[in-house]
Amino acid sequence: MRKAKAEFPDSRVFVYPGTFDPVTLGHLNIIARGAALCDRLVVGIAKGGGAGKSPIFVAEERADMLRAEIADMGISGQVEVVVFETLLIDFLKSCGSRTVLRGLRGAADFEYEMSMAAANAVLYENCETVFLRAHPGATFVSSTMVREIARHKGDLSKLVPPLVARKLHALF
């Protein structure tokens, strides 16, 4: 597993954590917009699937898909994809960052993300969370929804990049 490098101590480093199982067009939109706000963006892929979740793609597969999409976006020099399995605040420290980047689709996300931001700020002094609203066309999209559509052989073209759609359809 690769470790993020904390080699830019004087730069603005944001960390965008998630499971990205799978990565959606909404995630990529947040990555592109977030990268414009900082000197370096680390996309942290949580190795596990979170509480009660079992990922459909292993962490390195998710990382490879994200790296391919980021390269296609032309921002791979500024954005690094790293798999992690620690507390988020420990991952932030290893990246030389105090800033978490999160996307918000709606009120439910806001409530959850505000409580997580508060916990991070208590556990890691001066930790900040930057929220970006989801692109209007992505406010309803979730990785869970994408997996369900893929299971039923539905059209994923407006939800995920073509590479991800192919991998999902091959899986189901």
C-alpha cells in the first residue's frame, strides 16, 4: 500500500476521503473543483467499505480506476490517489494536511458531514472541512444506487465513467 507523501509543508493540501465503490461522475466533479482550490489534492480511498459495508471492488481496483480517470482529466500532477486504513485524522497528518474536502448532495449529507467535521475538529486541532455542493445533475447519485442499477443491467452512462460502467457490467 502506498503512503501519501507529506513533502509540501507550506502548501494547501486537501484530502478527499471516501470508499469510491464505485467512483461516480459526481465524485470526479468534486475532485476537479476541489483541485482548483488547493495546491495538492489527495484522494484517500478507505480500504474497507465502512460500517456494515462490503466493497464490490478491492481498494487497489478502486484506486486504479480513479487514477485512470484523473489522468484523463489532465490533473494527475496535482492529484494523488492513496489507499488508507487508518482514522481519517491520522491519514490527514500523514499527508501534511488539516483540510478535508467533502461533497454535499443535500440536507441528509449536510447533517452527517457536519457531525463528522465536528468530530474531526475535536480530534485534530485546527482541522477544517471544505464543503462543495454536488453538481445539480449528481445530487441524486450514490455509489449504492449505481451498484443497484448495475445489478439490474441498467444504463450507467450518466452516472459513472465508461471504464467504471464496463467493470460494473462485467461484475454483474
